[in-house]
Amino acid sequence: MFADTIFVCLYVVISNGVFGVDSDEVKSLMEGESVTLHTDLTHIQTDDQILWMFVPRGDLIAEINKHGNFCAIYDDVDGRFRDKLKLNKTTGSVTITNISITNSGLYKLQICNRPKTKCSEKRFNVTVYARLPVPVIISYCPQDPKSSERSSVSKCVLLCSVMNVTHVSLSWYKGNTLLSSISVSDLNIRLSLPLEVEYHDTNTYSCVINNPITNHTQHLDITQICRTHSEPKPACIVLALILFVLVLICGMCFYWNRRGSRAPVEQDNSEFTKEQKNP
């Protein structure tokens, strides 16, 4: 019983961060934005030393030593923080500007009092999401006319696609009802989701791409994207008219050329006949 009590007390002490490590503070933002990681200090004490570290690479990215009147921002080897870090010399907070996906990861703040007899830590879990593209909807596989004749209702097959995405979901909606969805966590891939609708469907459909902090919606106009096989497309009509005019012009040119070439020949033949009659 006594041992159980000690275990519970130790668990409470650790979970409340008495040993100087609190739970991670979560930050989610879009590429190009700025984020400030706060020390929660109003000012730095004379004997304080502040260290900022990017945990995934084990890099020290910024440091303030108040006792030695020292302040520095360190350029990392691969350049992911170059010209992006700003250090507040009063509070010790660090700001990351024009943030990118490569800046995602765990950041650790360590505050120590000289001569490092007491240290506290704070961690920030930063996730950066790429800007979302607008979904593109196309009719990618029209139904075979013969199969359409056998079917009482003709169908239009659609494909909603986005390029170079990561950590997103792509979904089809009928009004506010979710029809289908697909998610991806890999970097820079193409994501596509099909949908089959009737040609004369009057419902409202939309394709939505989203990540945890934003989304883009593309609404479907069935009358523009889906057309029955019996309905000629405007582009086909224009092309047929152009071909008809070209054939007509070529025919007229050919006719006038033939007519112009025959007249001198007939005149020459008549003169030759007269010369034969009157030698």
C-alpha cells in the first residue's frame, strides 16, 4: 500500500512538470507564415543562459548568455533557417519568419541559471503545411455509346485531381453529404478521386481538398463537364464548319482554274480549223 502511494505521487510529480519539462506546445501553420516560440519571460535575469535547439538535427540555432553579454543566431549547415530567425534580446523568444516545410519538427528551449544549478526546459512541436492547390475536375472516361444504349440511365465518370500535395485529404460531396474520401501523407504526389454521376443529375456536387488548418473547394458544373454522346460539343461544331468552308473554297478555286484553262484551247482549235479550210 505504501509503495503504491509513492508510485502515484511520483506519477503526479512527473506529469505536472516539476522536474522542469512540460508537455509539448503545438504550433500548426502554413508555408510562408511566421511563428514566435515564447520563453514566457518578461525579461532575462543577469545569470540566465538561454539555448534554442532544433531537435531533429541536434542543432543549436540560437543562444543568449546574459552574464557574458552574449547573443548569437547560428546558421545551420543545410540552410533551412538562413535569414529566418529573429531573437528577442529582452525575453529570449525566437521568431521563425517565412517558414517552410523543412522547418517542421521539435524545438527545445533550455533556460539555465549560472552556474547551471537549475535548468528548465520547454518544447514546441511545429508542423508546417504546404499551400493547397485548387482541385481540377475532368471527365476522364466517357461511357461507351453502345453500353449507354443498353442502359436506361447514362453515366458520366469524373476525376478530381490535385498535384504535388502532402498531408491532405481529397473528398467528394453531394450537397453537405460526404460521398468518398482519400488521404495521403507522402511528399509531393498526385492524388485523384473518381465519381460517377448521371448526365442529367441536378444535385450539387463539389470536390474538397483540406489539411488540418485550411481547405479549397471546387464545385462541379455537370452541364459543362458531362455531355451525352448525342450532344455535339461546341469545339466539334466549329471545326466542322471550318472544314466545310475550306472544302468549298478549294472546290471553287478548282472550278475556276479548269474553266480558265479550257478557253484558250478551244480558240486555238477553231483557228486551226479555219486554216485547214483556206490553205
